[in-house]
Amino acid sequence: MQETKEKILRAAYKEFETHGYSQASTNKIVREAGVSKGTLFNYFGSKEKLYHSSIEHAIHITITETNEFLYQKTGFIERMYELMQLKQAFQMRHPELTQFLSKAYLDKTLPEKYRQQLDEFREKSLNQLLEGVDVSNLRDDLPKDRMMDLIRWTLDGYAEQMKNMWQMGLIDLENLEPYYEDFEKHLDVMKKLYYKE
């Protein structure tokens, strides 16, 4: 029973992400999930309720799986790297969910209660990232907040590039170690740029 519901939600993520709520087709969702239309409506009642359930489920999974993450490092660059690894692992476990939730967040019609939940989650994640972070090793001749922004943007860009390569099938999910080793070389360059000697 739970497995059927999960299959419907995964299919719904994909359909809502691709076509938005108004253009999404429940026929395509049931076809993708391999269930009857009656089963879909038995679980969710209506397309609108399915959409809301999809958002609620996606938020719940995101918060549950990432909320208890404990950072091992104190340096800002090292912490951002840990966060990037967490995000990449989550995206690879839940590709449809991640894409759906990202697109839903940007949709102006997203109900305010969901936007607020996501904003609160992001705020909490940022506070968790910055809690106990050691910025004393950042250079003194440049503004620390600017350096932190540049580091964050660089890592976000790298994560986006990795996501695109993964979506094109250019990344071997069975062996991510070479990608992490390569990125550690980039981290060494960033440390030379932003950390004190």
C-alpha cells in the first residue's frame, strides 16, 4: 500500500515538475506509476490534493533526511564542501523530488504555508551551517562576508555542474570517489586564495 503511494508520488513529482500544476495530466501520472486512475483518486481524492500531498511529502522527506546532519569540520570552506556532498547525495537519492520541489518553490502560485516551511528550513540550515564555524583562518585583507559569499557561489556552481553531468549520464553513481578527489584539488586552490598563509 505504501509502495503504491510512493510510486504515485514519484510519478506526480515528475509530471508536476515538467508541466506545472495546471497542465499536469493525471492520466500520465497513473501511466508512469503503473496504477489505475481509481487507485490514484482512492489515495489522494483529486489532482489538487495530489499536488498538495506531493509538496508536503517532498518537504517532509527533505527535512527528515537533512535535518540531523552534523558538520564534522569547523573551517568555512570545509563546511561548505560537507554541505555540497550532503545536497548531492540527497539529489541523487531523490532526483524527481528535488527537481519538483525546486520548481514548485519558484512558482508564484505555491501556497504560502509551503513557502514559509521551506524558508524556515533554509534559515535553519544556514544557521546550522554557520554555528561554530571558524572564520579566523580567512584572510584579513578582504571582507570576510564577501569571501564567504564567493566561496558559497563557487561551491553552488560546482554542485550545479555535477548535477547537470549526472542528469546527462556522465557521472558513474557507483563510483563517486574520483569526483570528490578532483573537487578536493579545487578546495586546495580555494584555501590558497581565501585562507591565511
